[in-house]
Amino acid sequence: LYFSAQEGILILYHIKDLQYEIKICADISQPISSLIFSPDYTSLLLVTDQGTVYSYRPAHSGKAEKLLDTSCSCFLAADFLTPGNNYCVSVTISGEVQVWSLEDGTFLSKLNLGIEV
């Protein structure tokens, strides 16, 4: 079970039977607003409400890598654009949908919905 604390810490509870073990996986020092697994469960997106998206790969047990920083205080959410794990879609309160490359954080495209989300 993965969860995040207000301080921006990604924590893993490894539960087996009635026993559990706690492991701190990453500290990004920003409050995490959502955690999203990729369709194949190899990557975990850590999304902050400040517009920063990090990637954490549980199998590699490394630190979280910053993928993109939209620097947008009205950032709502991000998710994988399927199929695959190559692209991310984000949305802002103003209704702007953006597509990003997860390989290098390159901004690829945007669509303005014309309404608040």
C-alpha cells in the first residue's frame, strides 16, 4: 500500500498476514495531491497541486525523479495517457488540458476546454 503524507513523503506499507513493514520511498518536499500507477504498474506518478509531476519506479527503489514542472498554481491533476507509459495528460482549473512526454518532460500539446474544471 502506497500513500503520501502532507510533507511530500511517499510511504510504502508492506502488509503480509497480520504483520506490516513501513518504508519511506521518496521525499519530494511538496504536498502530494495524487498518486497514479501506470497501466502496467511499473511507474507511479506523484502529482503535486503546484504543477510538479514526479515518477517513482517501485522495482528500482530509487528516488522520485522530477518529470515536469508546469509551475501552475491552478493545476488539478495528471494521469497516464494510455496505451503505454510514454505520455501524461494534465488539467488546470481553467480547463486547459496538456499532453507531456514522460521520457523527458517535453510539452507536446494543449487543448482549452473553454470552461472551468
